[in-house]
Amino acid sequence: MNDEIRDEVRAKVLQYLSFGRLETNKFELKREWYNLRESHGKNEFLRDATAIINSYGGENAFIVFGVAESKELFDTKIEDSGYKDSASIKDIIDANVDKPFRFDVDHVNVNGKNLCFIYLHPSLDKPHVIVKYVNDNKGRAQENAIFIRSGSAKVSPTKGDLDRMYIERNTILVERKADVSINFHGFHFSTDVNNRVATHTLERPLLIENRGTRVLAVYKIFLQFDLGDEKLVFIHETIAKKPIVIPPNDIYRENLKFFCKETPHRNQTSNKLNNVVNSVLENPRHGDVVCTLLLATGEDLPTNLFMPNINHAKLPPVGVRIY
């Protein structure tokens, strides 16, 4: 879970503590966890979660535990649900929802209290249907139950609500995010000259983490060294029929070759390029390094680039990975 998500949860809880209300159907506050070991708690969780996801809008959605109506905060943890980890919660969703939705469980500190929360990812698979919902108050089971939020209530959708869900499948802006880590330890690339064209070859261990909500199909990877007066762009071209496919929350790790072509009259020798690029890596103030992914959709996806093993003291500490 990244800090942006935690910051969003913290901000909304603080908003509630200050103003006493939240104008969104995508945020639910609970005094305590659902008891997922019991039928009532399990059905209440399925109803609340699907209602929030099914409600109009493609923004992030959350269920936060440890916030009382009196605005008092309490420490909460996933074990309060009766289970030790989110794998058991996933099993409940998979067994009871026709199109299981994506979620994460994490904690955020608010005013000294550790609040557990469920992050419900934006979905293009609405409506999410509970195959068999048991209403304990009425003592009967309801098959193929669909819920949305209307204020604080969970109600059945109208035809107009269902129409909006299907429209959202084609209009919602899907979040695409990726982090890229490149190990530049022992950095070096080679240069070959043929027919007055110099080809610089760089082979590096590369890791791409898909932090978005949809699959990434990557056709090209651009690695650009901005040297101030000029730029060097290295390109890794994948085979068009076989792009790099990275599911959400998955990681791609491979040694890749990047190529940069230029005419020899620029007098950029391999040693000179190595020295200049190493200067950029060792002191980011001398230049910049940017990695961009070209997706199958034609989009350019700029990424957060982390460079392990190179002058950590001068690199942003958040997200640096050593591998």
C-alpha cells in the first residue's frame, strides 16, 4: 500500500472529525470490524462492500474501522474480524460475489490511533452481485442481490442506477501507475560503429511494479538521460506480438537490453558517455533520468524511477528498492 492511499484515508477521517460528515458514497466509517466468523457479520460486510463499489463514480473507496459516532477513535486490527490476514477475506468474496472485486487491507495512524481500513479498488465490473445474501432481520435469503449506497443506507438500485453502472464501464478513467527500479551498480554500456551509425548498448536488471487497477501491456521502454545540453534516449523494443504483460499488483523482473543510435560525427565515445551518465547517477543535480513505458493503448506512461545502489544519500529515500 502506498503513502498516497494512507494520506487519503487520514484526510477523510480528519474531515469527519472536524465537520461531522463526509459528502461521498465511497467512504464508510465503522466503530469496529465485522465479525466475519458469523453469518451476520459476513453478510453485512458483503452488502456494505458491494454497495460502495457499485455506487456511482470511479474514485477510490474505503471502509475504515475504529471511528465511533461520538468521533472517538479506537485502535483496530484485521484480527478483530476473526481472521489473521486478508487471504481469508478474499475467500469470502470469491465464494459469494459473482465478479470478485479487488481490495487491500492496511492501517493508518490518526491522532495516535492505529485505524485498520479496507481499500476497495475502482471497478469496471459493476454491478457486483451477491450470489446469496441472507438478511438476518427478515430471516430469509435473497439470491443475486445488488446494493448501492444512498446516503448512509444500502438499497437496491433502480434501472437508472444499473444503466449508469454499464455506462461507467466505457467512460471511467482507469488508474494506471507503475514504479520502475533499475540497478545501475557497475554501470557500463558498449558502443559499436557500423555504416557511420554508432549504437550504444546498455543491459540492466529492471523491475516494473504495476500499481494501477488495470493490466499493463508494454511495447516499448524508453530510458532517457538528460545531460543538460543534450539527451540520450535508450529504447528497449519488445516484439509487437508479445508485449510485456503485467497484471495489477504484479511485478515484472528481467535483464533487458536498451539501444541508443547516433551518428559518429557527434564524437560521443563509449567512455565519454559512461563518465557523463555516471555523473548524473552519482549526483542527480547534474542531470536527470526518466523512464517511460509505451503501452499497447498508445499511451506514454511516465513512471516513478528508483535507482538502487547508486548514491542513496542523494536519492529520494521513499520507494528505493535493493535487489
